[in-house]
Amino acid sequence: MLISISFFIVVIITTIFSSSQGDCQVTPELSTQFVTSSDSASQTDWTKKGSIANITAGKVFDAWVTKGLSGASAAGIVGWVNSEGGFAMIGRAEGHYGNDLRTNSIAFGVKPVGLSYYTTEAGGGIYQFTPYTKYAPLGDPKWEDADAMNAFVAKAILVGDWNASMDLTGGNHTFKQMAQMTDPKQATLVWQAYERGSTAHINPFQKQADAQKAYELFDGAKYSYNEATFHKSFGISGPLKPGEGESKETVLSLCESGSYSKGAFGK
């Protein structure tokens, strides 16, 4: 009888522990990233409406048009980052290509692996922040928060993280000029002023094709540059000046309910 009672107690404790551990994940029911199924491939297709990747790409697009950028400019950003971190997994660690969050996302402590010529830590996330440490440390829940990533980039640009001489169009455009563009294929090349990646490893034609696709998918033609919204979004008045404006970041706990996640897997 004593053995039976002890066994019963162990089972209860184990069940409670397992349940609490299950809450410490970023993904709710929408995510298929913890399981391998025949549907996993379709969830990684950012052009398929309703897929995990499509929802995340839409979050990136919306983040920028709601700040006053034109639809073409926002689509240009989407087109560029699709071949960076991509949209199938928000916190993807560079060098990891699977669909399982626990073994591929920096949010779960997976360390990025860079190319042989890297002189810093490798990158991660939608925008492939390199080194990854400039955004957040290993295991930080912000790695599965698309909204926080978008806010981080906006804030970085406003404090000077923009080198117009790296603009792949050769036009040395400012961020505000990019925000007003009407051609997504032009805007995506200007985005290199923020990314500043190795041009030897950039396929501009792919980025332009992806930018055009994003423009069509998210009805980019519906969104014109809105200067009042642009200025209001960044907390400024009058013409935009380098270093002005600020965006707040959102910090989540991995132990919160998945329904509170700001990534593609929540809301």
C-alpha cells in the first residue's frame, strides 16, 4: 500500500512538472515547429496565405507601413530579409535550417554558426542580426518576438545605424527617402544601407523578385508614404533628423501563455 501511494505521488509530481515545462514555450496551437509532419513544408512557405511564414512576413510588412512607410518600401524590407533569416522561424540561428524551435531557435539557447570568414559571432533572427549578441543573448524570449525585432531595427536606424554609401542602387538614399519610394525593387536594394552585408554573398535579383512578390501579396499599392504618421511614429516633429526618434521594445517571458506571444505563433 505504501509503495502504491509513493508511486501515485511521483506520478502527480511528474505530471505537474511536465505541465509547467510545457508552458515555457513560445508557440501555441498555430505552431507546427515542435513536430515533424507533412504540413511542415507548407508552413514555411511565406507566399502561402495563413502559413506561419506568411503571418510573420505580414508582421514585418505591417510594422513598417504603420510607421508611415510606403507599401513599396515595406515590401522592399520584406523582400530583403526573406533571404536573410527568412520567416519560417523568427529566432532562427544562423547555420541551423531545421523546423524545430528547440534545436534551431536562439530563444532556446541554440548558438548561431557563421561562415569561415566571420570575425564576429554569427547572426540570427528575421533580420539576421550579426553578431547576434547586439540584439539579445542566447535564450532570450525576444528571439521569438517579431514585434520587438522590428522595433529594434527602427530604433537602430534612428540613432544612426544607416550608411547611405552602402545603398546598392548607388543613390546614397537616406532612410526617409527610402520610406517614400514607390518601387519595391528599388527600395529593397536601398535597404543594404542598414544591412551592410557582404556584396559578394548578396543576390540582388532574388531580393528584387521577393520584394515584388511581397508588394503583390500584401497589397503594397494601397499604402502611400504618410509623413505625418512617419513623424508621429518616431516621436518627432518637423523633418526627420539623424538620431531622432525612438521605438519601444517588447519583452516577453517564455513561460507566458502562447496566446500572449508577439511572434507568428501568438495572437
